[in-house]
Amino acid sequence: MTRKVEGLIGILICRECGQASPRMIFVGDTDMATAGLVSLTSVAANEIVICEAEPAEWSDETGQRLEARINTALSRDDLRFLRLLCMEETVFTVGLSFQEFRKVYRAPRLTYSCPKCGVGEIVSDREITPSEYRSEGGQLTVLGELELCKQP
């Protein structure tokens, strides 16, 4: 059975080398809708590979097992798992109504290790739809029993 995948493409920029690295930001109604979904970024091309992590890979925070499996399966060596370095969350006052919360909510700021230079930190520059990513020359490769849904 084919699993439907929805999301946006995050374009991250390295503070050290200035290179852009794309990643898939999976979106779903529940955590179960996105559980196990992973994206790998190519260090050689403007490409994202979308796949499902195997249960043994879920606990590997380095992503090395996943990288090795997918690179081997595709006869490549350029795909990298973006490693999360830190997450800065916004603090909220207890007792806000849902409407007040929605007005002040800001997504956590995520910082990843740069897959291209290996020493820098990459942070979000912008988010675009998969079709916008493709129109800008990006390539999306979807593996296994996954299907990328069209964005409205």
C-alpha cells in the first residue's frame, strides 16, 4: 500500500561556507502520519531523497545507518542525513487562549550541521512548496512505497 507524503521544502544556508542545503519538512495531521519519514540531502546536486527509515535506524541520531543503506541502494555516496545540533524554542505564558497562542506562536529555530563543508551550521532561510523547488531546478527522488502529494 502506497503511503501519501505531504510537506514543504526548507532551504537552509550554512553560516560558514554559504552553501544552500534543502530538506523535506514533513507535514501531517498527527505524528503517526510522518513517523519514520526521512529526507537525505545530496552534497553533489540540488536534490532531496525521501524515504522511510527502518525501525533499527530510528534510534540512530547520526543517521549513518540510513545514509549507508540508501547510498548503497542507489549506488551513490553523496547523500547525507542532516544532523540536528540544537533547537531554540519560544517560551509561552501559561493560560493563553488558543487564539492568543496562535497569534504569538513561532516554530522552534532548528540548527543543523552543514553536510557540505562539515564544520558550519545551517539555518532556515525559507520554505517553498515541492513544485516551487522543482521549478527552481531542484530534484525530488521518492523511494519505496511513498507518493508525494500535490500541493494546493
